[in-house]
Amino acid sequence: MRQAINFDVGNILTLAHLANGGCFDIIFCRNLLIYFDKLTQEQALTELCAVLSDHGRLFLGHAETTEVVLKRFESVGTPGSFVFAKRSRVEEMTEARGLPLDLAQAYRLSVNKVVVKSLKNSRRTNLSTSRKITPRANSLTTQSMLHHVEELANRGDLQEAARQCALFTEHDKADTHILYLCGVVNEALGNQQMAQELYKKSLNLDATNYQALVHLAANLEAQGKRDEAQRLRDRAQHLADKGTA
């Protein structure tokens, strides 16, 4: 295996020399961008965009679908994955599939910006990736639950993340962020109906949950409920225009 791979050391902010004038068809960059500030993220994404081929795929972590990423890339819409293509390429794929472009733009498997914000001051040292963590749902605080489920999803353990979500929501149904995050996990697993119910519950608690609005709109549009989906997108756009999204 090692003989088939060219190993090299470089800086993500200066990737051009690694490509030797060419481009990569697949780039794995999971859970690196989340440690950068916005400016550094933009610099890194400029480099990634430059060395990714027009038909290439960029693999990111589930918490990295931010507006900075979405300036240049768009989710390819594959359930259970966080795979992105350059924006122009996604539009070509959308037209080829006969899908409405607004649905493709709305279909973003991401973690709520509010969830990410609530976690950014929380240290990750209390979670070990070397052992299975199965805390009692009713012993977890909202903050630690968000942290725990995010960590499971980052490791690709979506089934366990969904199980923890179910345990927690049985005991505490009054947190919009957890309900939204559980919706994202279920959507990634292909449980569209469950995801829809969780997004609705999240919005019942907080009608200004922007990402829940966007995800629920995409979910409903996929079921052919275009009018209802459009109303939700209008609400989301109103929040964005007000700067509260």
C-alpha cells in the first residue's frame, strides 16, 4: 500500500506545489477547518479549490458546512456523507438530474451554526476517541450532549449518535439545538421522516432556528410539498436578511 502512495509533507495554505501543476480528483480534509479562524479557513479553501479538479470531490467533517465553505462548494446531496463539489459542477449535476436548483442549494447536511457556536468554548479533552462513551441520557447537560453527539458523528458513528439522540429526547424534549442536531443525524442515516419530525419539534421551540428551517424545507420539497417548503425558505431568507440567521 505504501508503495502505491506518494507521501509528502506540506502546508494546507500552500498546496500548489503538492499538486505539481495538476489537480486532485479526491481530497480528504475532515475536521481540520474547524480549528481555523474565518480568514484562515478562506485561505485554506482557496487552496483546496485551486487543486481540486472540476469533477473532483472534497470530503469534510459534518461540522464544517459553513457559509465560508459554501461560497465555493456545494453538497452533492449524497445522504449520509459530507461530500462537496465546486459550485459550477453541482449546478451541472442538478440540471442533469432534473432537480430544481433551489432544492440542491437548500440540501445541506450541516450542523446548526448555533450548535457550533454553543460548542466552541467547550473543551474536547473530556471525550476520548479511544473508548466507547455511553453516558446516561438524563445525566448529560445540554452542552455535553451536543458535544457528545457531535463527537460521535465526527467519528462516523452515526448509529450510536442516533441512539444517544433517542435516549436524550426521551428525557428532555425542550432543547431546540439538540432536536435539530438529532434531525441532522437521522437525515444522514436516511431516516427522512424522523428527521422531519425532529426539525418540526426544534422549530416549535425556536421559530428562528435558521438551519432547521432550511433542512425542513429541503426535506418537504423532496416529498413534493413545494408550497410548504417555499414558505419555510421565505422565513429563512427573512432571518438572513435581518442578520439573525
